[in-house]
Amino acid sequence: MRKLLFATAAVLIAAVGAAYSQDATMSFFVTGLGSGKGADLGGLKGADAHCASLAEAAGVTGKTWAAYLSTSDTDARDRIGKGPWVNAKGVKIADDVASLHSDANGITKQTALNEKGEVVNGRGDKPNRHDMLTGSKPDGTKIADQTCGDWTMSGAEGAAMMGHHDRTGLDESAAAKSWNSSHASRGGCSQEALKGTGGDGLFYCFATN
């Protein structure tokens, strides 16, 4: 009987462990570092590669990563797979694309963690890094002329639409609380311009598989 109990317990522990591992496999994160060149990410290809590099350095392998970025001919919502997505702590962000772009999503300062599972500075922290590059409208579709040359510009020209990962801004408006479409960068696409409005050239990464 004792052997049977131990065997049963071992099976249960293994099952719980497997379930936890599956649930906790990171499929969403905020980049802990930007490109260092403002909104010049090397286009979508470079941004996706940056997501993959950060994820692999954090020990998450075997996934295909896509940056949540729109361009002149691409909508961010169409790049990120079907979901569901969880952060580095296994907390669910959204079940699917529709819920991600609704009030039902789980993006907050406490859940929009970087690839290492760390909280990213928001409004009130020094430095504030809550501006996330997206180039998108609230529904995840592109905004013309707000993608910094499809993420290849890093100078005084152009603008990038950004969202607030901490869902906090200057007021209580929907835009101020938007995770993906809060305001455009001011002063161009350079690193200095992005920092000037509370950013650091960071963006969201989603696993497509």
C-alpha cells in the first residue's frame, strides 16, 4: 500500500510539474533593452531578431518571436500568432488576438515584465521607460507615418506611435491608459527623442507558436 501511495504521489507531482512548466513557458515580454539607436530597429526583421536574442539569452528556446510593431503595409495584430500568451512568471496576458485588443487583456506594470521576469520602470520611476514602440492604433492596425520609416529611422525626422505598458499617463483618458496607442514620439525617432517622452526604445515581443 505504501509503495502504491508513493507511486501515485510521484505521478501527481510529475503531472503538476509538467502543467506548471507548460503554463509558465514565457510567450510574451517587454524588451529589457532597445536597439540603442532609437526607433531604428533594423526594420521588422531586426526587431524580431532582437526579441529572439533576448528570449534565448533568458533561457527560452524553441519559439518563434515577433515584435508587436506595425509598418506601412503590416498590422501588428497580424504578426503575433493566435495566443494564448503568458509572461515570464506564467501569468496570462491574453487568450487570443481579440482579447488582447480588448479591456479583457492582462497587461499592467506588474505583468508586462521583461524577458528576465523583471518589472519595467513606469511613470513615477526614474527613469520612466513606459513608452512602448508600436506604430499602431488601439485595435492593432497600422497608423500611417507613425512607424519611424518602418523602424529604420533614428534621427530628428519622423514619429512613432507608442503605448504605455503601465497603463498610466498624464490623465485618465483612454489614450493615457492604452498599452499600444497612447501618443506619438516628439522630436523625431532618435534615442533622445524617445527618452524625452518617457521611453527607451522598448517594445513588446510575442511568441507566435
